[in-house]
Amino acid sequence: MWFPALGLLLGVLIGLMFSVSIPATFARYTAIAILAALDSILGAARAELEHEYDSQIFLSGLISNMLLAGLLTYVGDRLGVQLNLAAVVGFGVRVFTNLARIRRLIFFHARQSRQQTSTESS
């Protein structure tokens, strides 16, 4: 669980240290790829809290989500339709759902720890 978080922190620090400019034509592709990656990372964190994490599922989901989101954006650009909005809505809902589930799991684990501590001390 800590290695992905450490990798994310390291990536953010490297991003802040180096100035990387993305051409405006790729801005939507980058934004949708980041949203897809965030969905996968939060899904992995939720799976870890539920004791169901599998690195192969995480990596395959990360790559396939990013590729599908990029493909939707590309096809939408070629057709003149904003198909990337479908990915934004889908991934956005999943991000907030995963975040809500993570919050509930953290509170659940904290309550269990408090109950075990109070039971052991009695």
C-alpha cells in the first residue's frame, strides 16, 4: 500500500521541480489520462483497505482506463464531438465513489481498533 503512495508523492515532487509544458493540443488528452489514473489509484487504495488488492488488476486497469479514455478523446476529436465527456463523467463518478468508500473503510477500521482496545483494557 505504501509503495504506490510513495511513487505518487515522488511523481508530484518531480513534477514540481521540473517545468514541463504540454502543448494545448494535448491538454485534454493529458487531463483525461490523469483522471483515469486517479480513478485506478483510488480503486487500488480502496481494494487494499478491503484486503482485495491485486497488482495485476491494478496495472491492467490503469493502462486500459488510460488507453480507452485517450481513444475516446481521439475519436471525439476526429468526429467533432466531445466524447471525452463520457470518460470525464464515468471516471468522475468512480473517483467520488471510491473516495467515499475509502472514507467509510477508514472510519470502520478506526472504530474496530477503538473497540478492540477498549475490550482488551476491560
